[in-house]
Amino acid sequence: RARIGVMTSGGDAQGMNAAVRAIVRAGIHQGAEVFAIREGWQGAILGGDHIQHMGWSDVSGILNKGGTVIGTARSQEFRTREGQLRAVENLILNGIDRLIVIGGDGSLTGSRALCLAWPEYVAELVEAGRITAEQALAHPHLNIAGLVGSIDNDMVGTDMTIGTDSAMHRITEAVDAISSTAESHRRTFIVEVMGRHCGYLALMTAIAGGADYTFLPESPPRDGWEERMVDVLGRGRAAGRRDSIIIVAEGAADREGHAITAERIQGVLRDLTGEEARITILGHVQRGGTPSAYDRWMATACGVEAVKRVLEADALSEPLLVGVRRDEVHCTPLIEAVEATRRVSDYVAEGDYEAAIEARGVGFTT
Ligand code: F6P
């Protein structure tokens, strides 16, 4: 029977458990054996108890839980050749040559690199006597499918990444709560949201929360933004608004590349208006808690498709990214998604912000 490994890797995200549950159950349904690789690639490197056979009921009651019950890690060792060799060795010793990785851009890129190097690593392991020639022959390829688990929605190839919708709900609730106290005191709040180099969370929650102003990494403001921001906030107040809400993405910067932080915005407001704005940094609250309905069904649908894809071919010529396009499950060669995602940061670095936004190609599906 085919053996599928499933792991969550990199930062956790709400909905990862729904994906794990779907992969375990769809795998069993298709007649395969499924193994959870605990703590991401670090678990593959360590082997032993980190690679655990999963039964149907091992994933009971996890659908509504935040985070990932099989653990995750950002493994430094996986970046080394010996780390990757040990991961390949442990996968082969457990008979696993089909792998579904639920992780962010970095984890999926690393997984693809290991997949390409698989034949070379296998040969080296045989040479070193760490696996037998029979074991090598039985596992000539590694089939990989990736699901993008990240609240950032920073990967091209899927309209939404697992966790983003839940994070947007959490941020919007927080902005609603902040708005009421801000209105009472006629205050300005600066809310910093996550997203690394991606402004999706900031942009969408600025719209959903009715914010006055937002700062995004893909769209650094032109010179004079300080006065323009003050003017927009002032016009809102003049029109009768009692609160002012600014949402700043953690990766926001100006056109010289200097970070636009909540403190910097606070300083600008102090200098230009004399107002002492309040700062709320939402932090990991955004990544925790119950997954939304969208994240649960989307992760489930992608998980089922990923199982189908890793089982249907003996050797996938290219690892696949399983995501969604216009609310339907959609597969893209991982290399295309990785390269298109890189292009976004290249355009930002070159100052071609329109191209960056175009290349980001995010959907508006929820
Ligand atoms: O990639 C997800 C994310 O939450 C980012 O939005 C954020 O920049 C980063 O991870 C935080 O990482 P850590 O949990 O390691 O502090």
C-alpha cells in the first residue's frame, strides 16, 4: 500500500488541522497508509516517534481547533545538506515517498528543492550504507503536493492561503472593538497587522473595518504622505467621524525603503497635529483561535485533492501547489507559484509597484 506523509511546516495557521484531517481520512479512504510527520521537517530529520501512523480516529475532534495538532517548526537543520539527507533517509526507512506539506512559501520552496535532489540523496545514502539498494529501488521519486498554510496570503498560485480568512475575522473583530473606545474618546488608533512582506491582511481588513488609512508593502507612499494622511484624517473628523483608524502592515515601508512603523506614524501625528495616537499591535492573536468556516472547508477540499494527486502518478514530474481559484480547487506547478511569488518582491525592489500589485494577483473570494 502506498504510504503518504503529511506535515505542517513553518508558522502555524488556523485551518491546518482541517487539512491534516482531510488528508488522513481521504488517504485511508483511497487505500493508502498515512503518517503524520510531527514538527514539520524537523520531525523528518529526527525520525523515530516523530513519524506516526495515523488512523481514522486520530484526527477526530480537531476540525475546530486553531494551530496544528501535529506540531510545526522552522527547521534550521533542514537548510543543511546533512539535515536533508537525514530527512530522506527517515522517509525511506518508513516507506514514505508521497508527501503533502502544509506550509508557507519558505517551507514549500525547501520541500521542492529536496524533491529535486531526491535521486541524488538516495544514491548517496546507498553509497554510505544508510539504506539498502532495494529500499532505494522501491522509492526512486518523491511525489510532493503543497497546501499553502499561512495567514499572510502571500503566495501566488492560490487566491487564498489557509488561515488568512480566520486572521481577517480576528483582525476585524479587534478593529471593531478598538473603534468603539476610539469613538468614545475621539481618538486615533494605529493598528499593526501581520503579513510579513504582504499587505493583503492590512488592505482587506482596512476595507472590512472601515479604516481611514492603510500602509502596504506593495504600495509604498509617495513623498508628502505625512501631510496627505493628516488631511484625510482631518476631513473624516470634519465630516463627523469621532474615531480615526490607521492600519499598518508590519512590512510597510516608504519609497526609500525605510520602515513605516506604528511608532513612526504616531510620531508624525504628534508633530503635525499634536494628537497622541494609541498603538495596538495585534501580534499572534491573529494566528490563534478557531478557524473560520471558509478555512475549514477550503483546507478540507485542498487536502482531498492533494491526496488524489500524490497517489495518481508514480512520479509527478513537478511538485504541485494545491490551492483555490475562484472558489474551486486548482493545482499549479509549484515552481510557477514560487517564481511568480518571487517576482512580486523583485518588482517592489525595482520600485515598479503597479506591477507588484498586479503580480500578487490575490483573489477577492471571501
Ligand atoms: O508568516 C506568518 C507570520 O505570522 C507573519 O505574518 C509574521 O511576520 C511571522 O509569521 C511571525 O513569525 P513568528 O511566529 O516566528 O514570530
